[in-house]
Amino acid sequence: MSIAAPRILGIDPGLRITGFGVIELHGKQLVYVASGCIKSNDKESLPDRIKTLFAGISEVIATYAPNQAAVEKVFVNVNPQSTLLLGQARGAALSALVHAGLPVAEYTALQTKQAVVGHGKAAKEQVQEMVIRLLGLPGAPTADAADALACAICHAHGGQGLGALATAGYRVRGGRLVG
């Protein structure tokens, strides 16, 4: 009996747009499976928007059958209302993941950026570029999907940052990942 490769669903929660990314880990090789965004209609009530996110994530789980999940932790925003709404979107995501019986790991944006780019102050464009390189993608995913894929990559590397990449044929030079 063979053990299934870890299939990780990364989630970048947002009330308007929730990014998702699915990868597999084959030994030390990261393999892209899927990514995209779940969008809620800002004209709908908050409960309906939460329902949309829950249903969307549930559909992603049913379609791609991940066996692990990684979610970006909420940061405290300057605007308390925005932080509350983001927390509610994150709650919908966590509920869908737990409802499906998935083990869930949580990572801060800083941890994710350190794992993927090498430093926690990386710009969104840098995260997108490294996701393209690490997964061998032909083009750039949207920023939200890239953040979700980055969260999944962070989890695949055990949250250990670039140290986990040293044996994957990459090295760090001048704070940049080079092949």
C-alpha cells in the first residue's frame, strides 16, 4: 500500500476575494495542481457572502481532494472594521476546512514570505515571481491565488523557510533564490 503524496490546499482569506492554491509534494519536488479565486458579491448581505466563501472552499476541497490545509493568519489592520470582516472571511474558510476533516496549519504573511522569497518584507510581485519559479508555472497567477500558493509552499517546506530549499537544487545568493 502506497502512501498518498501530501496534497496541500493553501488559502489566502478575504471577504471580497479568497485565493486558493493546491500543490502536491513529491519527495522534495513541488507540483502545481490548481489555483484560483472565490469571489463574493459585495452587494449581498454579510451572511450570504460568508456562505459563498464556505461553499466555494467546500467545492475546491471536493474537486481537488487535498489532505492538508494551510491558511494565512489575519493581520491587524489600521481599520478595525476591515480586520473584523477579514476575520469573518477567515472563519468561513477555517469552518469549511475543518468541516471537511482536513488538518489545518496557520502561517503569518511574514512566515509565508520568508519561506517563499527569503525575507518577510517581500512585495506581492516578488511572491508571485517566486511562486512561478518554484512551481514552474507558465504565467503569473493572480495576487490572491499566488498568496494562497505561497501559503501552501510554506507548509510544504514545514514552515522552515529557505533552509528547506537547499536540497531542492536552489541556493540563496544576496538574499535571492537562484537555481
